[in-house]
Amino acid sequence: MKQFLVLFIFFVFLAAQPVNASDTLSGEMIQIGRAFLTNLSAHEYGHAIVGNSVGAEGISVSFFSKEKNNLFLGYTSTKKIDESAYPSFALGGEIGSGMSFELALQSFREQPTTFNKALMFFSGTDFLWYSLYTFYLNKDNPESDPNILHRETGISNNAILIVAITQTVLNGYRVVSGRDRIIPSFTFNKNSIGFSLKMPF
């Protein structure tokens, strides 16, 4: 299933790539907007693909919608899911953004376009800004991913923020250094989720 997720995000990434990058300010703004929407799509379809892999049924994805009296840039829901698999479904968005970051990083190293830089930024910081926004500005929204993770697993808000900060710092280090000495990643199965640091040899 992870291979399918990688392939899906790869095709989303290719579809959003600019044919000709423009050096004008308006051209750069368009590329930044496209990168934001690419990461948003990767995030939401990450929920859907991970949800499907852990047995969720009736999955639907929507964008720029109002759900349960809250506004969402993207919202993925399921009609039926095993309670033990719900944390994996909630983490699916970050798994999707993580895959998007990996593809953007490789593309940036080959061609440092505005689109690739912006996609790296949005996907590489996704979990951090979403957690900060949720815990400090939108803490009453029970449907935001960090609140779901806190509620369903019992992990504290501070622990979630530490993971998000660690992931973001390591992503930034990989961009600046050009090396992949430590690679942060999320893991999941039907009954558990995890955060790991890989050290390739």
C-alpha cells in the first residue's frame, strides 16, 4: 500500500509541475500557489489511501468546505472505520505530505525551481504549522488531525509538537546540507502509528 501512496503522490506531483517556470513575480506566485495546492492534495489523499489500507469504508475527500461548523481547506472523512485504525487514518495526511516532501527534495536537488522550493517548504513544515494552528488557534475543532491524534492515542499536545518540530528541523537540515544522514518518517498499520528516524549507511 505504501508503494501505491508513493506512486499516487508522484503522479500528483508531475501533474502540477510547471512546463516553463517564469522569472516574473506573478509567475513565481503562481508556482507557489500550485505547490500549496499540490501539498494540500497529497495531504488529503494521504488520508484516503492510508484509510483504505486499514479498512476504512465510504471515504470521501473534499476541498475548501465547511464540515461540522468548521472551515477546512481539505477534509477527508470515512463512514466506517475500526476504532483502533482511526489514528492511522488521522496520520495519513502527514504520511502523504512526507511522501510529497521526499519527491520535492529529490526534484529540488536536480532543478531548484520556485515550484520545487515552495513544495518542499509546504510539505516539509506541514505537520508543524498544522499542529501550532490547531493547539493555539483552533483547539476547539475536534476534527483537526492533531486533535484527533491527541484524543485517540492519549499523546500530549507537547509530545505531538516535539515530533512536529523534530521532523521540520531534520527536513530543513536535509535541504540545507544536501545530505540525508537522518530521515524522519511516520509508520502505521491497522493498530498502531509511530515516528522513526532512519539513518542510511
